[in-house]
Amino acid sequence: MTRLFRFTLVTLALIALCWSGTSAQGTGSGQKPPDTNAIAGARADQAATAQAKPAAATPEELPPDFKAFNEAAREKDPQKRVQALEKFIAENPKSILVGTARSQIQSSVLAALKDARKKYLDMVTAQIDAAKANENNPNLYSTYNRVASVMLNAGVLFDEAEDYARTGLSLMDEQKYIAARKQAAERAAAAAAQRAASPAPATTARSGGGFSISMSDGVMVARPMAPRPAPSATPPPPPRIPTDQDLRNSFRSEKANAQATFGQILLKRGKTDEGVRTLKEAYAAKPATSTLATIARVLTESARKAGDEKGQIEYLAALALSGQITAAERQEFDAVYRETHGGSLDGLEEMLDERYRRENPRFEVTAFTRKSTPNARAVLAELFTGAG
């Protein structure tokens, strides 16, 4: 019994020794047993990172109309962007982006106008500054008047056009105009006399150096001018020095043109009273036929709106006598005349004849004696049919 007990103890001791050896081998290499808590935490971090990181984005395929709109909207130049957006609308009329395209067109046009307006006004300022550079420039007023006329004809910038036209008129002085034109004519006459005294020999044609502008199929075309003919051996007569009355008439005609422009601009600006008053002053100055017709046409419209039948007849008669009355204006003329003459046109032609004779006095006709020249030929020309 005692021996059995001892054998059992020895066996248990051997088993314990073997277990301790195995444990020593596991720790003797310097490695620690894995930490189960750390492993669980690392796996949790990897899962969170995987959830936070988005999946790789795939390129979005846009519909064709969206692609076309984006391409047009990317154009940086406002004018080209407008054209591109208009093309987009024409090619994609049912797209949901049409409304946005129209809105972009409006903003682009406004941007283009703003930019163009600034550029144009800068050009005008430079032009006026160049005219001012000559302190004694007698034609400074014409620069202002010309700019105002261009703006009126273009139908833009009426605010600025009024300022330029008003300034131009304020600079017009009859006495300074006459003095400057006479001095220019005298200088031209002196230069002509000098050329006549010592004519330069020239037997060949001189190069033109100039050009002409014409319209072809709605497009402006520039062409060089033909060479000028060789100067004649006989010098031309010296230029005529205009009289003060000639220059006075010229000044008044030029001023009437400026007033016609100014008056029309004032009407565009809603300044009706001042505009009509200015136009009537220009009309009374009896300007050139084309200017007179323009003024009469505007005043006719003003009289029509005011219910002034007498004024309508006055200005429509001026249009009729100028030869520039339209068919519609002639119908209006006849209708207003009937209303003021008992429904009849009796006396209308007689009134026009009498007014023509009054406003266009007959010029003096003197007999012409032609020198007898062998083999000479005469050409008969008629200014008006039947005048010969």
C-alpha cells in the first residue's frame, strides 16, 4: 500500500515537471502570448475605417442636353457664350435646361453690353481729348456733334448723347466760325497762287493712295482708288474767297443740323417741350433738304400726337415740296387737308405751287454767248423734264 502511494506521487511529480518545461520553452523565446483584447480592438478599427472610406467613384454619364449646356456655359467670352447658348436652345428645345439657358443669355448680353459701353465711351473720350489738344481748334464743336449724331442713329446711350449734343451746340459761335473759315480760304488761295507761279513739271499720272467704301450684298467693301490724272499744264483758277454772307449761311445750315440731332435726342429722352422747341428753331433756319425732311417728319409726328392739324399740314407740305414724302405720309396729308377744308382736296395743289414759288425764288438767267469755234459741238441738257 505504501509502495503504491509512493509510485503515485512520483508519477504526479513527473507530470508536473513536464508541464513546467513546456511553459518555459514558450516564454524563453521572448514572445508574449497574443492579447485577445488588442486583437479585438484592431479589428474594430479596421471595420470603422472601411465604413468611413467611400467606395471608388465611377464617372457620371450625363444626358446629351446636359453635356451641350455645360459646354456652352463654359465659354468665357460673353458674346460667344450667347451664341453657344442660343444654339443649345435651338438644338434642344424640350430640354429642362432651356429656361436656365435663356437666363444665362440675358446675363451674358448685359455683361457684353456693359463691356462694350465702357470701351466705346473710352474711345469717344480719347477722340474728344485729341480734338481738345489743339487749343485753338475751331472745329471742336463738330466732334461733339458728330458723336451725338452717331449715338442717335444707333439708338443707344441717349443720356450721353444729350450731353455731347448740348456741349457741341454751346461751342458753336458764328463770328469765330466766319473768321476761321475765311482764314482757311485765304491760306488755300495763297497756296494755289504759289503753285501757279512755279508749277512743278509732271507728265505722268500720280498714284491715288485713297480708297472708296461701298456695300456689296450687305457687306462693307473697300477698294483702292484709281490713280489721279497728271496735272494740267494750265493751273486751275484760284479758289474763291467766300463772303461773310456765304459763311453765315453755311454756319446756320450746320447749326440747324446740330439742332435737328439735339432735338431728336431730347424727344428720345422724354423732354418733349424742349425737343419740339429746338426742332422748330432748326426748321425755321431752312436747312438743307435732307435735314429739313428729317425735321419735318419728326414734327409731323409730334403735331399728330398733339392733335395739331395746322401743324400737320405745315410739315407734311414741307415733306411734299422736298420730294421725300412717302405714300403713307401723302395719304395722311390728303386726309388732314380734307378734314380742314370741308372734305375736299380743292386748292391743295395751288397751295403747294404758291408755297414753292415763295420759298424758292427764281434765279436770274443771263444770256450766254458762245465763242465761234470751228467744228464745235453743243450739248443740250435738261435739269427738269420740259425745262429745255
